[in-house]
Amino acid sequence: MKLDKKALKDDGFAGFRPIEALEINRIPQHQGIFAVLRPAGFEPRFLAKSTAGVFKKKNPSLANAELSAEWVADADVLFIGKAGPGSKGNRGLRRQIQEFVDFGRGRPPGHWDGRLIWQLADAGSLLVAWKELPADALNEAQANYHAQFQQSYGSLPFANLVQARA
């Protein structure tokens, strides 16, 4: 089965809101998986410099050729991330997605998963969708979505640079 917007909806993902119009308080606080998708008609244009924050004094920007090499033609899904409960149980989808968006606005991140998203022009028009899952199912779910994407496209989603492990 091709991993696209329809497949995610059929599998229980909700939201599908543009990044620029996200209402953070409408995102569940529980843990789960989230995806960043391109809307219909979105064509990649790469920025010379990422809008993302600097992580451990490392520049998040890649060269245009590197970005082009990661781009997966005809794929809706650009990134699949996870949001666990955290060591104190106070994390989850709302906080993880907020930190992801803040990272794209230049704030220093706690990690830099999905950083290639922030080197796309018009990243604010990209869609964010989420699915609540129990904490003990997150790693396996993310690994399965990565594997499903790889079966369809022969690589990971654009902004997933590392294969998730179950």
C-alpha cells in the first residue's frame, strides 16, 4: 500500500492542517506519531539557508544538490516523527509539534529531526497530521511507516535521514 495522505487518513491520522495555521491547543497532548505532508500542487523550491535553529553549533542547512538527492518525487509524505511521553510524562504530540515548528522559526532545538523541512520555500503551507498511540507502540509504528514508505518509493521520506528501529 502506498503511504500517502489517503492511507494516513484511513489509518487514523487527524489534523492535516497547514503549519502556518496550526492551532497548537487543538493538537492532542498524548504521545503519538506525526507526519508532515505536501499539499496538492506543492513543488519543492530549496532555500539557500535553512530557517531552522542551530543545533549544538551545527548549521542545519544543506547544499542544494544534497536536498535534491533526498527529495522523493511524487511522495505526499515528507517526514514521519514521533512524540513520546518524555522522562517526566509531560511531553506528547502538542509539545513535540510546537517544538518542531519553533525549530523552523529559528529557535534552537533539543534535536534536529526533520530539519530538511525548514529548507523548503513555503514550508508554512505544508500539512501536519497526527495519530495518538500508546508510548510502547511508538518505535514500532514509526519503523513500520518508514518501511512502508521505503517499499513504495525506495527510500525514506525527504526529511527522515535515519531509519527508525522498532
